[in-house]
Amino acid sequence: MSKPLPRFFYVILSLGPSVIFLKINHKIKNYCNFLFIKFGIFKPYIFPLTNLQKFRGIFYQGSYDFSKLSNQDRVSILSKASKAAEGIFFINNETVQFPLIGNKRILSYDPIGKQIWKSGSIFNPINFIDADIRYPWEASRFHHLLWYAQSYNLTGDDKWINQGLKDIRDFIEEDPLGYGINWRDGLQLSIRIFSVIGFLDLSGVSNFNKIQLKELMEFFSKNFYLLEKQISPRSDFRNNHSIGEFSGLILGSLLVEDELKLKKYLSLLRKELEIQIYDDGIPYEGSLPYIVFDLDFLIFIIIALNKSNYDIDISWLEELTKNSYIALSKVSGNRDFIIPLGDGDEGRVFKLGEQDYLRCSQELMLAREIFQEDKIKFSNQSEVGLYFWITGKENCLSPEKDSGLHFFQDSGLIKFKYFDLDILIDNGPTGLGEKGIGGHGHNDTSSLFIYDDDLGILCDCGWYTYYLNDSTRYELQSTRSHNTIKVDGIEQSRIIGRFSILNDCEPRNQTIFEDNISIKINLSHSGFKRLKKGVEITRQIDFNKKKFNILITDIVSSTKSVEVQGFFNTEDHQAIKEGNNITLFNKYKLTNLSETRISEKKMSKKNGQLFSGSNISYAFTKQYKNEKFYALSETQIIKS
């Protein structure tokens, strides 16, 4: 057997000459920008303070009725702000603290790996150490400026404004402009722009003196300047980063009343959204958790644009964003749980309130209010969060969500309620569209996911980390980490990098039949054609509406004999094997499996922490008929 080629060789083959040219051009631009910053040829233009009083921002401009906040809400806000002032944050489901060196807080530190990222040029490749980049990047997004602004609103105490400015000074002094892990990556800079403007907006411009406003504008100007230098290169690799980057530049242009930049970045955002958002409202990225992240950016700039004095037609942006919120309303599950399909990283533009990362009730509530759209539905709740701080209003109410079948034709997703469970089927491209190369998608084409609220009966195994551990990263992207099949031991699509999965797997022949008795779904894809054995895959999933019974029938035909292996993954770390049957959570039974094995499976969900679930593998029976080889499996899921 020949030795496989190195990963980088597949990357070069997959890119094509036009994209390679773009990447080389981007490298040259990076080097020039590095020289400009290093030798002070170009310096950030510090925007003046003259028009700040006119800026209407994103947040509610009146006086908040704090009687809507419970005592618990108040305590939580003040506690988060107080901890942030001490460098204490809750990141990846654990409390961590960033150290003081002298009197300066250091945010380029990984509090788990106990290492500081070196202060290299932002235009060089990331200097990888045995540390997790999510910790410094999450803290340096400066979400805590909004917590200080909330606390200022609650108490009227100037110490919260002063604390925000101290944190900014510490950050600027930690690394020179253009150096260090936290001055790099356009998405981080954009979120920081939102945080700085949100701090100014929510605290109230009139509550800052001229010296404080000058400090804020200098910090904003540096982030705006470097963001313009670090916009993601236009290629098949574009994803939520470019949506976030253009949104930050649009909001910044509104703050400083630069109409030319505003129109420029709105135009670029429009081009990007036309590529990235399918007509069915789902982003092409192959990840459900990232939908809310994208929509955060879009709805906040819509609010800011509608409050501004500019007469710019953004009906295209409002319509696209509204349609994506309608899709989010349909694809989210019980209590607006976002089934963790593909990657996720706790990313939010503003972090206000205590809503879990994989819930989206507050976002849907805000969208229903902004667009006055009855099709955007959510689970009613009493929690005070984003909606209150943006609108100044008490939570609004929504009719019950539609539990019927929703088929998203472009993204290949099928979502519906089956008895008391949420069903999601993914038969779409791996990620970044039909011709894209992976991105935040996983090898999950034809997978079935079953959730009881946020409990994964059959689940996606999550994402854990992007940089800290490559083997775990690739494992969680892999076919065996999803509820589908492998042929001859190979992946549906070749994984060639942390965010790169080759476009080997093309969805085919998806049909849906529904009547009063059942829902029948037929799926197929071309993921194993590179074996050159004439492999054809058909999966039929039959949901009985009269009694709880799910029948999964897989047929693999080929011109040469192949070995086929099926997989199920569950959050139940104590799955029980009895003969050819597997019992999950003492409630659900997988029956008629062949040569079944259960092994411990490390997985993650809604945070970066690993926990133990179970991977179930099973074999297929073989037949030879009419000069073709067939591998067959027929599995039932019933209530035990």
C-alpha cells in the first residue's frame, strides 16, 4: 500500500491556481503592513471626538426600569463585573484568572497551560505553544466592558467607567501596536470594537469626560486601523470571520460618521452574505452554533443603522437577516436549544445575562421585536438578558413553536419533533458550501441526531479545541464521531487541516415522504467514490408516527467487495450491551445490530471541556447478487 501524501500537498491540490495567487498576494500585503507598522510609516488615524454626542448606538437610550431585574440578576451583574476587574473570567466552563505583572493585567496568558504567548508580529504565523488560544482571545474580546457598563447603570458609581479604562490601558501597554497574540485576527478586533462602542453607548457618552473619551477613541482607532489591515483574504476559506469583520468596520464607520467607509464595508458585507447564506437562511459554514454568532453581528448593525441619520437602503440586509432568524427559530429545539452540529466556541458579540451558549431565546425574542415578524418564534421565559438591555422592555411573548417537519433544501438539514424528542438529519455539504473546503463543518453527511432537550441520545461529539490538541481535533471532525458509516475504513471526506476537509462528499437524491402514519427520508452521498469500487450508498430512515419506532436501513452496493462499519455516538457513558441490542439512558434501545462494540468516547458540548460518552460501532451483513456486492444494516430504535 502506498504511503499517503502529506496534508499540505492535498491543500495545494484543492486550492487551485486562483486561490493560491490570492494567498500569495495576501502574504505580500501582510509583509508590507508589517514594515509600515514596524517603522511607523503609517500610523493609526485617531478619530476626533466632535460627533460622539450624535451617535445613537445599539442600546436603549432611555432610563432602564430596573424593577424588571430580580435581586439575583443584580447580584450576578455586579459579581461578574467585580470578578472581571480582578482578571477572573468563566471561559470554557471553568473559572480562570489572568495574572498581574506589577500593576498590569496580562491577557496574553493561558491560565490552564500557565504560559504566555510570545509577542511576535501579527503578520507572522501564530507561534504555537502548548497552550489554548481561546483563553487569551476570549478575555481580550473585552465583553467585560459591557458588564462594567451594566454595573454603572445599576449603581451610578464612576469606578466602573474608570475600571474599563484601566483595563484598556493595561492591554495597550502589554504589547506594542501590531505585536502579540491579542492584536491579531480580524474577528477578535471586530468584537473588541463592538465592546468598546457598547461600553460607550450603554454607559452614556455624556458620562465620560473629555480625557476619558480621548482614551476610548484612541483605543477604538487602533483596533479599527488594524482590523482594516487584517480582513480575511477572499477565498474558499471565508467564514463567520469576514461577516464579523465587515460588521465591526460598519459599526465603527457609523461612530465616526465616515460615509465612504460605511458604504464600502456595507457593499463588501453584501457580497459576502450572498456567498455565505443559503436561500434557506442557513449559513454555508456547516455549523449550527455559529448561526447565532453571525446573526448577532447583523442585527446589531441593523439596529445602529436604523438609529443613524444616514439614508441608506438596507432592506436587503434586513430581509436576509430576518429569513435567517426564521430558519434559526425552526432549526432550534426544545427551549431554543441549538443542536451542536459542527464546530462552536462560545462566541457571542455581547454577553449579557446568563443564557447558555447553546440557547437562543433572547436572540429570537430580539429579532421578533426588531423585524415585527410572527414567523420568528421562541420559548417564553422570565430570564432578563440581551432583550432588556437592547430594547429597555420586559420580555415579550411568542406563540408555541411549530413542531412539524422543516426541510432546508440548500443546507440539506431536516428538523422536526418526534414524540417528545428533537430530530435533526444532516445531508448537506461538509462545510463552506457545495465547493468549499471544510471550515467549521464535520464529516457528518447523512447523520441522524436525536436530542431530549439538551441531552444527546444520538449526538455530534462536539469540538473541544481548535489548536491545543490536533489528534483530538481531527477525531472530533471525523466520520466515526458522527452517526453514519465508513467504507473500507476511510473518511467520507479527507481531513487535511484544523479547518480543512476536502470536498469529497457530495449529497445526492434526498427525498422526503410524510403521511399520517410515518415520515420516510431517503439520503445518499458520494463520499466513497474515490475508492473506485463503484460504491453507492442509500440510507432510509422511517419514523413511525403511531408508536415510537425509528427504522434505519443502510444499503451499500459496490462492484468490488468492501468492508462497511456503522457508528452511533451517545452522551450516555453507561450504554448497556445485551446481545445485539444497546440500551441508552435506560430508556431507548437500538436493536438488530451486528458485531457491536461499545467504547468510551471523549466528547464536548456547549463549552471546551471533554466528558465521557459512548461510541457504538457495528458491522454490516454481506450479499452478492446480480454481479454486485451489497452490505446491509437495518437498525431499530424503540423505547425499552
